[in-house]
Amino acid sequence: MTLKKKAVAVALTPIFAASILVSSVSAAQFPDVKTSHRAYEAVEAMSKSGVISGFPDGTFKQYKAVTRAESAILIGRALGVKVSTNNTVYADLPSSSRAYPYVAELMKRGIFSESSRFYPERPLSRSEMAIMLTRAFELPASSNMPFTDVSSTHGAAPYIRALAAAGVTTGIGDGKYDPSGTVTRGQMAIFLNNAFNYEAPGEDVKPEPTPVPVPTPTPVPGGETAASVKAEYADDFTALQADAKADLNVLAAQAKAEVDGGTDLMTVYNKYYPLAKKAELETDAQFEGIYSKLVADLKAGGFSESEAASFRTEYEAAKKKMEDDLINSIL
């Protein structure tokens, strides 16, 4: 075990020890993260360890995009860093920001590059996430690139290779990584949990028992249908739309308050339309991530990609309704 891994383990041991007192069959931490969701175990683990937390309403919002500022806080907590008082940080990150001390410390460690700007509110991309986690957890280099959408000349290629070799990521399916895609809170929990639990070959390795061959079950005709595959994703799409609706409601309430207060309508429009559009693009990216996983599972089961089309149709209809509701609520 490397010194950094030992330091992380020491920092989190008291928290993990306390979590043992909680029953292993206790209810989920967050009502919007079900046991059937892919991120469930990672969210539970990272929540109990104090690395990640939910929102004041008790939800986790696993499909909400992670900002660069939020990623600094999460990685800082996962590493168990003591916040820094270093003042050499970025021009666009005020010292009053909650992320400020974490960013300062992680920059000092070389996890963030020195630059004039940090762009704290920009959604974290999957390329940036690969760079940060590879540096933070000192993942070893690898020459094998398992993803077809990451060229050898891509700036994050060495980090993405390291992330894949360490088992921190398996991509989005169909041999792709989606380097420009946005990282969601659920995905970040998975990545952090995988990175924390990674052990390089030869590090505290215990002999594995000889595996007992398990006979491959004979497929039962009609056992899995396209409908059953889609049913596993229904809650994910519903939760995504609910989160998007909640975010737009907040913007609508703020915009309406300004209009009611006498602010010119066009001034309000020019202020809030870009914010609403940004939220829409983030939700679109999250939708495409879930949709691509559904399509991959359908293809793996021998079903047509067209089986997933109903989800896209429903999503586009819901998005149109949300846009109309946003305009009507302001006017």
C-alpha cells in the first residue's frame, strides 16, 4: 500500500468504524437512490465515509452534474486532506468559496495545474475527472487504450488509460469513454469509490482461493424481454426529469420575482435564458449517458436499439412542456 493510500485509510478509518455500528440492512441514505440503481453501493459507501453528502431536502440528485469546485471538495475529502491556507489560487475563485481551501491544497499537490482561472462552476468533464483521479490516487500508467473514442493524441489519453487499467472506469458501453461528457454526482461517487478501493498488483495482495467452476445457466426462452430491460431504467429517466424540473422551477421563481419587482422583461430574459439553456444542456448530456447504457443493455440481450426510442420521445415531450411551463410561470 502506498503512503498516500495509507494516509487516506488512516483519515477515513474512524468514519468507517463508526459506520459499522449501523445495520447493514438499514434503509438507503437517500430516497432517490434505489438499491437497483448502478450508483447505489458507491453512493452509500461514500456517504457513510463522509466524502459525499446530499441536499437539504434529503435527496442525493445522482444525475445532477458535478462542477469543478464540487469535485475539488469531494476529492479533497476522499484523500483526507487538511485544508490549506495557501493564498496562491485562481482569480475566479474567491477565498469565501467553500471549495477555496480544497482547491488551494490540491493545487499545491499538483492535482490541479497552476493557471489564472479555475472555472469553478463549469461542469466537470470525464477527461478532467480522469486527470484529477489519476493524479490524486497515483494510478499507474498503462499503454492499453480500451476505448475507441479516445485518440492517442488526446490530452487526457494517458490518464484515461490509467483509469481504465485500474478498473476505476469501464466506459459508457459499446467500447466508448465519452471524454467530453459531463460527470454526474452518481458517477462521481462510483469513480471515487473505485479509486479508493484500488490496490496495485502486489500491494497487500492476499492469496485468492481456487475458484470453483460455476456452470453457465441455460438461457430460459422468454426469460428476459426488452420490456424488462427497459423497466430497469424507468426510474432513472423519471428521476432525471424530476431533477431538471426542480432546477427550472428555481430559475422560474427567481425570474418571476425580478419581473414582479419591476425589472424589465427583456433584462430578465437575457439573464435567465442562458442559465436555463445551460441547465438544459447538462440534462441532455445526462439523458444521453443513461440512454446509451440502455441501448447497450438492449443490444447485449439481442434486442433492437429502436426499443429504447420511446424513452427519447417521452423525454423530448417532457422537455418541451418544461420549457413552456418556464415561460408561462414568468409571464
